[in-house]
Amino acid sequence: MDHATQVAKINQILGYVDNKTTCMVEGEYKNPVERYTDPERFDREMNLLIRRVPQIVAHVSDIPRPGDYKTMDYAGTKLLITRSADGQARVFLNVCRHRGTRLVWGEGGTGKRAFVCPYHAWTYATDGRLMGIPNAEGFPSVKKEEHGLCALQSAERQGFIYAILDPQAPAVDFDAYLGGLQHDFHHLGLADYFCYSPLEMPRKNNWKLAMDLFQENYHTRTTHTKTIWSLFLDNIAVFDHLAPHIRGIIPKRSVCELRGTDTAEWNLRAHSTLLYSVFPNTMVAVLVDHAAVFQVIPHDVATSTLNFTLLVPKIPTSDHAKEAWGKSLELVKAVVGEDSDRGEAIQSGLLSGANRHLTFGRFEQGLGWFHEAVEQAISPGLRARAAAE
């Protein structure tokens, strides 16, 4: 976020404080319960949204040098992310083109020049080219140039590597899709950070419930009383629709200390938590000296996994630095645990019949924007209307 925007947002927040109000839309939003419980709908979300919309699959620090690679299982899709000799990040299906077994096992590594299939030793370059076939005389019709690894649409932007999981998906303009997020991520310098201490946290709730928990400041006072509540203003926030993404600004009480000071010295990041909802299922929380990335991986209609990693300015090596970041991790886990308790409690109550819909207040507009974007992605009529507009 550039400095002029930071000053404007701080003045907006101070105005809310003075007028005892917050950022609101005109009306409430009613979200039908079946959006969290319908298995057929979940299948549409997976096929039309999760598999066809750009997903963050790595940070630049995961594969910083040529020959580095990373593997992952993303909602059942086996991925191989490489940095080839030309320095380009590429994303492939982690599947041998001979008999379809998994090509690369383990989580990742460095200094790789080629990948050799453990089944019959077909060999692939880090850019996906098929380099060698043992006993090639047995495959007279196989053309190497047509049997490279199955490459997915991918792009590296502002420190993150994005991919489209469905190899048959229509072409995607990554720059158009990311839009205003790129401007903010550039100014935040997220490409210069390093992943630290990744965690996987299973959750017994629909993936969208996990995303809902990030989209408002209304719950902070009661849910996070014992952890972070004392740092933040009560139910004051700014939400900006960078459709389909969302930028949330959760101001700290210290923002009021900026009154009467030189605006040239104002730093929004020092006096708030910035929440970037990267549609559809990733949240990047930017704090004063680091960031945290939360990604919700759907499994079925009522279960998901929350993948988490810190982005830190440099990997800690001293005991003192490790202890400091360890405390940050413990706080994050405590806050996530408080939110997760709420999410799992909601999921367990959805089938009770108590509610036909969930009601989002005027200051919970981020939730409404998020769910409307999901609807547009999985509903052909809404997609067509949006394209026409």
C-alpha cells in the first residue's frame, strides 16, 4: 500500500473513532445455510472455483534458486513446483507420463537437474521436458516433445507462485485476476520475506466458514478477549472491495496517537493488522514486522485443513531470534484456535434447523462480498452477467 493511501485510510479510521461508527454498507446480508452443507454444491465449488481459479501454491522462498523444487497435495491434486535452469518457476502435475505413477516423492529439495521416475526411470528436466526413456526402442511412437510433464497455468507475482489446478481450464489472465492486490503486495515487499515454521491444522468445518472468520472485526472483543483484544479498537475496521479480493484494515488503539503528528511519518502497518483475502481461499495477514499466510484447503463439505506459515524478514539462527518468533507462533496458534472453536461450533449447528440463513451485519460486508464472489464463480448465469458488465 503506497503512503498516500495509508494516510487516507488512517484519516478514515480516525473519523470513525470521532463519530463512534465504522465502515458499513447499506444493508444486511442473508447467507443460506445450505451454502455450507450441500454436498452437490461443494462439488461445484471444487470443480468450478477451487480448480479453476488461481491458487497460491508456493512462496518464492520455497524455491529461490534454479534446481529447487517443492511437492504438495492440493485438495487431492499432486503438484510439482520447480525453478528451472532459466530461473522460471513452473508448476506441473506430479505424474509420470508413462504409466501415471507419482514422479517425485518427498516434500522438496535443492540442486535438482532432472527427475527420474521411480517406476521405469523415465527422466524429465526441471522445465518438464522428457529427456530420456530407457529401452526407447520399445516406444517407437512416443515423441519426447509431446510427453513432457503436464504443465499447469502458473505465474509468479510479488513473491507468490499461483497455479490453476485443472489442466483443462480456460486461459487465465493472472495480472487481471490479481488486480489491485499486486500494487499493495509490491509496496509491502512480500517477495523479500522467507517462509518459516509451516503448520497444517485439520478443521471440522466447511472451507468457507474458515474464510468467514477473517472477514470482520466484530468478534474480536468477545472471541479474543484473552489474546489480542486489548490491542485493537472495538468493532472499527475498514474494508475495501478489490473484487474478487478484499482488503481489511483492523486498527490498533495506538492509531489514535497519530493525531497531530507529521503525516509523512504515518505508517499504517505499525498501527493495524492488514488482512488481504486472496480469493477464494487464502488470507495474508500483514503485521508490523512480518506476515502470516493462511490457506484453507477443502476436503469435503464439512472438513478442511488450514495451512499456515509465517513470512519473516530473515530465517532466525540465534536462540534469541528463534525464541522471539516462537512466541509469535504461539500467539497465532492461540488466536487461530479461538477462531476454529467458533467455526467448528457453527458447522455442528448448521444442520440443527435453528437457522435457515446466517445474517451478516452492515459492518460485516466482507463476508457478503466473499460469498457473492463464490456464487458468481459457480453459477453460470451470474458468471455470464458479470462478463457482460
